Amino acid sequence: MRHSFRVLSLLLLPSVLAAQSPASVQRAVRSITPDDIKRRIGIIADDSMRGRDTPSPELEMVAVYIAGEFRRFGLKPGGDNGSFLQRYSLDRVQFVAESSTAFVHGGGDATLVYGRDFAFTDNMFDSGDYAGELVLLTGSMAAPTQMDTAALAGKMVVVTARVRNRADRQRLFSWRPAGLIIMSSLSDSLWTMSVERTNRAQLRDPSRKVGSLVVATVRSAALAPVLARLGADSTAVQQAAQAGAPLAVQALGGAQFQCKPGSGPSTTAQRRTSWASSRGVTRVSSANTSC
């Protein structure tokens, strides 16, 4: 639906601009036709472009095509070295399973194995040690907050409730925990698929600041026995969350959770390489030029 709306907006744009622009711009606008727009979309979104992954030869092909069109339209280049292309670096980040591990100590002691017991959910944090007192967040994310959220600051927070969307995730982040440990009840097959997906190399903008908050997903089968030894009934907590119970914090006897991405002697948890990709940029040099 969103894609269709964008295409419709592009098709309607010429008539909107023509009604509000000088004659020279109206002539340029009239040169933009629905068939021309659909043809260009067809070129860029063709199956042969294979999604234009970043980086990929297909992305380069599309960038060169767009640059050629800008040149043909008589636009003024605004890219690198007087060209229509501008290159930018991206980090390629991949977790190293053999050097990523997690521990619970000071009560309910356990060692969690990356891939089998837990996985990181994103790559927006640096390699290093992440540790803090373990606390349990009970209740439903849909319920109002009736607790002192300051009790979560700097803690490793076990989340048994379903994190439904980005708003839930941002709400958790706003309480400034040291880390989030999201309890997962995925089946074996779905868990395997999830780990394979997160283990793939992911791209990250090197100019974007990475956070100090680590987010990990831990399987219920691995975490429930740990919580039981710390006096928490994970099944009852999950049932309360499903019933819409208000959010509350439960201490876990001062136990500590520590995860060490990059704990090996000569490896790091994230492998980085820089890539360059392309995009067409331009400054319009004439009011009667269209693209």
C-alpha cells in the first residue's frame, strides 16, 4: 500500500507543479509522463538488479544509469570530482560466535553459549565487556508504568513480555539500562533461522554513533532455570505479562549478567571492513530541465 501511494504521488506530481509554477517549469513538468516514470521504475526495480544490495555490482549499475540520465538532462554535477557520483563508506559488521559469550554469576551461575543459548539482536554497539546487576521486568509492555524506572538504570534487564514494536523498544531504551535481555520462546527451527539472520554481515554507517546499550535475545530453555535459581518463576511472569499486568521491577538477589563480545585472545566480536557505494547527486542548473 505504501509503495502504491508513492507511485501515485509521483504520477500526480507533474499536474500539481504545473499549476503552481512559471511557464518554463510547466514545460519541463509536462515532459514527465506516467509512462516515463513507470519505465524508469521498471529499469531500477527490474529483477536483474537483484534488489540493488549495498554494496553490489547492481547498485553500481543503477548509479551509473542515473548519472547518465542526469548528464543527458543537462544538469550540473554535484558529486565527487565534478561527477554525478558520490561515494560513501560503510562498515561491514559481523559477530564472531566463537568469541561471544555471556555469564551469570553471583547467584544462579551459568555460562550461555552464543548461537545455542543467546544471540545479539543488532550491531549498534561496540565490542567489549557489558555487565550489570540482573533485574527482572515483569508485566506487559502494553500496561501503564507504575514503577520507579530509575531502578532500571545501569541494570541488565530481563524482559519476559513481548516487545511488540519500535515504540516498545524505545520505551525500554529510555529507562537507560546497561543492557536488555529479551526472553525468547521461539521453536528450534525459528531460533536457528533467527540466529542465522543475525549472524550475517550487516552494514553500519561509520558516522552514526554506536550506543553503549547491548541487546541480546536468550532462549527460555537457557534462561528459565537461571531465573528459578534466583527465585523467579518465569512461567508465572510470562502469564502475568499476557494477562496485562502492570510493569514492575523484581530484584534477583544481586546476581550479575556479563556478556563479552570479543572475549577471545586475538579476535573481536565484530569484523569490520569498509565498502564504497554510489548515488547520483545533482544541482539543477536550469528551470526548464526535468529528471
